[in-house]
Amino acid sequence: MITVKFVRDDSRRITGVFMNGHAGYSEEGSDIVCAGASTLIYTLANSLETICGLSTDDSSNIVEGDDVSAEVTIPQWVFADEAKGDRAQVIAETIRTGFITLASSVNGDGEQYINIIEDN
């Protein structure tokens, strides 16, 4: 199972997304759930870099192997620039919606391929 954890600060802004595991939906290399989750986490990291100027070297660490391990953080300095902070939150909330949609479309019938944790 893939676990995705969203961490928020005291202002309810997403400041971190952590993902690990393997969905087990189908065999490795052809697992569409893993592919979808990987696409979402890479989109988060790359969008924060392209749109908000966060270096992926400083804000993300994604390692793929038998299981995926990913950390994408939004540092507090981003929120000092209100426009940049707002853009970062729109990106993060959009990716959160993507993970929720993916999980709701594949989890069921006693199977859980994606577990989403909201750390408040």
C-alpha cells in the first residue's frame, strides 16, 4: 500500500507531502496506481520549482525502487511572499485533491491501495 501524508502548519497551510510504499495493484512495472501516485508527487515537486522558484534539490527527495519514497516540503520562507505562498498552496491542495481522487477510484471491495493521512 502507498501511504501519503500531508503535513500542515498552524495556519493550515500544507508544508510537506510524504509518500512511501508500493500499491500492489498489479505487478511492478505495470502498476497504474503507482504510476498515478508517482506522477502526482513529481508534478508537485516540479510545479513548486517552475511556478514558485523552489529548487527541487532543496525541497524534494524522491527515490524509486521496489517502493517509492518521497518527501516534498514547502519551506516557511515561501510564505513571506504572499503571492508565492498562495501559488504554492494552490499547487499543494490540487495535488492533495489528485491523491484523494486516485484513492477513491481504486480503493474498495476490501482493498486499499492508497492510504491518505492528514497531519493537522
